[in-house]
Amino acid sequence: MSTACLASTAILLAEAVADLDGFDRDLTAVTFQRVQADVFAVVTDTVEQVTGRPARTLAAFLEDAGDILGTS
């Protein structure tokens, strides 16, 4: 079992996209804005149709994986 430590560092959007151009810059900016606003895509049944298990939100995944990620 891995004992890797997960850490996060707050950075400004401008800093995150400073070295990016075009699509990469736009996509990164939108992602940062969604994370900051705590807004993500809705969960659909597509994952369950493909895998047989229901999809989970990112928040639910991170909560469930806390022990493995070393964040709980």
C-alpha cells in the first residue's frame, strides 16, 4: 500500500495559466473557476450503464478515498 502524501497549494488563476495558450489556457481557466465555485458536471447514469456501478461525485470519491490518499 502506498503511503504517498497528498498536499494542495492555493495558487491564483493567472499563475496557473501563465504558461498556457489557446485551448489549454481556456480549459484550465474554466476548471479553476468550477473548482472555486464548487460546481461540477451533474452525475449521469452513463457510468453505471458501462461499469454496472453508479457514478459518484468528486466529493464522494475524495471522501471515500481519504485513507488511501492520506487526507482523512
